[in-house]
Amino acid sequence: MAMNDVPEVGDEVEDNGRRTIVTDIHQGVYLLRCGARVWPASDPAGLRIIRRRAQRIAEGDFR
């Protein structure tokens, strides 16, 4: 991914070494989900995109 890419809802990202899914973006706050747990990203600029939503859908991994 390019350095200026920002995550969108449905993207799989890495946050502090943990793989999560962006579930919502509200007023600049990224909400992340892993299992049933949801929390705000501590450093939105530090989120690393692993897979885009479209790629997850194409690979059949959209839960």
C-alpha cells in the first residue's frame, strides 16, 4: 500500500501488533473490532493496512 493510504470501513489493519477490522469511522475516530470486542484506535495514523475490504470479499473472508 502507498504511504498515504488510509484505512476504510471493512479493511483489515494492524494496530499495535494485533490484526483487526475497521468497523466504523466517526468524527475521525477509527473503531476496530477483533471478535466481539470493539475499541477506538490509539493511533489512527499508525494503522497498517493488511487487506482491503474488496480483497477480503474476493478471498471469501468477510465475517
